[in-house]
Amino acid sequence: MGFTKALILAAPLTISMKLYEQSLIQCVYLSAEDQQIVNKIIREIAGGRIEIDQSERLRDVIVKTSKITPFEGVIIACTELPLAFAKAPIVQDFSIVDTMQVFSVRLVSLVRGS
């Protein structure tokens, strides 16, 4: 991963559980207004709509937040959001960690016995 301060992009329930605060990473969260934008994108994707404009809105939220509270990476802590990220590159300035990809790789490793 290589960073110590990260923006957490997740649904409200995941955020309320503070899962990522149990690590050595300092967590940055969105403003209430920006969280509403992310919540809307999550609902759109869950409803089957995946569009480039979702990537653009996510990029805007990430860049806006980074100007207020600088961070080094973004943790995508949601099953739907990677689909928007795959539609178009979001931002090049941050390390991006997709927790679903991390979990998938680890699961395959466990199944293979490595």
C-alpha cells in the first residue's frame, strides 16, 4: 500500500463500523454533502446503472476532499464503487486500493494453500 493517510470511500454502514481505523492508516472521511454524492452513486450502481459520469463525480469528490484534507491514498471500501472506477480512470495522484480485489486475491491464496 505504501501510505499512512487515506480517504475512505464507502457506504455509511461501513464508515460507521470504523473498520479501517483499526489499522495504522489515518482515515479521512468525506463531508456529509460529498458522502451523499457517493451514496447516490452506490445506489445507481446497485440498481444496474454504470456510467462514466459516476467516475467523474467520484474524481471531483476525491480532488475536492484532498484540497481540504490532504491524503496519499484512496481505499475503496465498497463492493459497487470499483465498477465506477473501472469505467474510467479516476485520479492519477493517489494510490488506489480496492478492498474487494485485495480480499479476492487473499481468498484465492487461501484456497490454493499459499
